[in-house]
Amino acid sequence: QVQLVEAGGGVVQAGRSLRLSCSASRTIFSINVMSWYRQTPGKQREWVAGITSGGITNYRDSLKVRFTISRDSAKNTMYLQINNLTPEATAVYYCYADQGAVRTWGQGTQVTVSS
């Protein structure tokens, strides 16, 4: 089973950009869909964006302008670029791998946007 480790979170000022990464313990070439989710205290985890093994991307409608998901199979890594950060982006961001019968979460990385 693949293991996922997120990185790149931190405290950033509103208006800046951030790139999160999700490193996998093995090749991601065959992973059907990889996604980013996020969660704030007291709320349910929500889907942010997903990318298929063929590179097809989908985004939560309200985020598609400022969020970009990508994956680099050579590096076994998925990314989430977030531009023009707003305080509403403050959350723990999780990566997720859907391999059909096996579904795996990372431990999350905290993003805090200060105004």
C-alpha cells in the first residue's frame, strides 16, 4: 500500500502563493485518481481537486481559478499550487490516493493565511 506525505504548508500572508506537495512511497503512475482535500476545525473534510493517471483535472468550482493540481510520475509526487491566498484557504490539506480497492490518506499539512 502506498504511503503519502504532504509538505509545503505554513503561515503565509494573504495574496501570496504556496505550493503543496504530496510524495508517495512508490510509483504513482498506476494510481487511478489522486486528490487534494482540506479540513477546517468543526467542518467536514471537503474535496478540493483531483487528477487522473491520464492527467485529467477537476476542481471544486469555487477554487478552480486560484488552485492548480498536477502530478509528476517521475518524482512520485502530486502538487497543489495555490495563488492569491485568502484567509478562507486556512485549513489542513490532505492528499488522497484512490487505487480502487485501496484508498490512502496522507497525514495532512497545515496552511494558515494571515490577513
